[in-house]
Amino acid sequence: MLEINIICIGKLKEDYLKKAVAEYAKRLSKYCHLMIVELQDEKLPNKLYDKELEEIKRIESKRMIDVIKKDTYVICLDLKGKQYTSEAFSQKIEEIALHFNHSITFIIGGTLGINEELLNLAKEKISFSTMTFPHQFIRIFLLEQLFRAFKISHHERYHW
């Protein structure tokens, strides 16, 4: 069974977001082994200068790099990444599972994003939109799209 890892900065605090993650994790358990790793985010100073911004991104990205499993297909979620339709995303997941690896790791950075070192480790960068969303919501978007991708690849109806 395909292993899906999601490494993200910050813990979910809002109960409604935790419930959404739990619901999608339950739904996805039929299709994959899901592991979500939440790492500590750095406190942001009131005034953020470029040097501080880059240092915080470096620290958070290093935390993520340290927990990436060997031999996993790394995909970073990034505003500049490739955008997919749900069908194309489903095909991409199938392609990775069949031809590259049975482990996929998605990276969701913190408030400031991901540094270049981590972006360069990724086999691919994807974006759900050119608009900016809170990184906590992106986790839900990713889980929903993964569930939709598995439903599509199994020729199952999604909407009920």
C-alpha cells in the first residue's frame, strides 16, 4: 500500500481543522498509509527583516529535512509550483507509485514558506493556487485532493 507522508510546520490549534484532518485521515486509510508529522514553528518577531525571514525559513526547513525518510518521492507545496487538475493530480500519484516509489512525502512550510535548500531537494513543486492561504488550510486542501485522487484512480464516485 502506498505510504503518504505529510511534513508540516506548526500544529493545528482550531478544533474544526483537527476534525477535518481526522475525517480525511479516516477516509484515506482505505487507500494508503498516512503519516502526518507536525514540527514546531518559529516565533515571528513583530518586525521582520529579510535576514531574519531567511533565518527562520532556514531553521524550519532544516527541521523538515531532518525527518524526510530516505527513498521517498518529495513534493513541496509552493506558490510557484505546477498546478494540476484533480484528474491530472490523480494520474501523477499513480505514476509515482508505479514507476518511482511507494512512498510520497509532501512538504508544507510555515507562514514564511520553504527555503531554497529544501525546495531543491524536492522532485517536484506543486501549487493549489496562486492565491495565498494559511498553511493550516493547505493541509486540509492536500488531504481532500489526495482523497479525490484515490477515488478517481479507483473509478469510484466522489460526490455523494
